[in-house]
Amino acid sequence: MLPITAQIQIEGQPISLEVARTAREQEIGLMNRTSLAANRGMLFIFEPARPTQFWMKNTLINLDMVFLHQGVVKYIANDVPPCQAAPCPTYGPRMGNIDQVIELAGGRAAELKLKVGDRIPVEFFSVNEAQRN
């Protein structure tokens, strides 16, 4: 697990985010997790923005993937199941650059009424602040 160093608010509900910044952290992501609380998620940051696709290799739980560019939702992959056999399918917008992806528990985006075009500001804080929360 990575430290919680970011938060979003959707429909008045705070969601604490682990932030995957390095290639290795992004490669591991939420692999091998057996659960993800409704108020938790993972943020992937891509600098510079680029076309981005995700897969569910070694992921044990269904996830929602919210693809953003400059804080605006561009695509949502809802309730994506774990990959059962290679080659694993990929998910994401077929065109356009993405600079952030937020993974949530499967079905959570629908519960939060997220839709393409919504703005999701991300609040970042230091690891020290995170340890106090």
C-alpha cells in the first residue's frame, strides 16, 4: 500500500487516494488487493498527458476506472472485472490524452453519479499530513 496523499470529494463524500507516481507504483497499482473500501481509491498521474489504457492483470476485485484530463472526466470504465486469461483486455478512451486516472471500488462511480464532463479537483497533501488523518 502507498500512503494516502490526495483526496477528492464527489457528491459531498470524501475519498482518500493512494497516489501512484512512479512507473513501478503504477505497474503494481491495486494488484493482489482483496478489497477496496468505498472511501478509498488510487490516483495514477501521467506527466506529460498521453493516450492511456489500463488492464486488470493480477487484480482480484472489480474496479471502476475514471480517466481525466485537466481535472475533467473523459471516460469511465465501470465495474471492470479481473482478467481471467491472457491476453487481458484493456480499458480507457480510444482517443485523447489523459493525465490522471482514479481507480475506485467496482460500482462506486455509478453510486457517486459520476459522468463524462464532470470536474474532479484533486487535493494533494504531504505524507506527514496524511499520517495525522
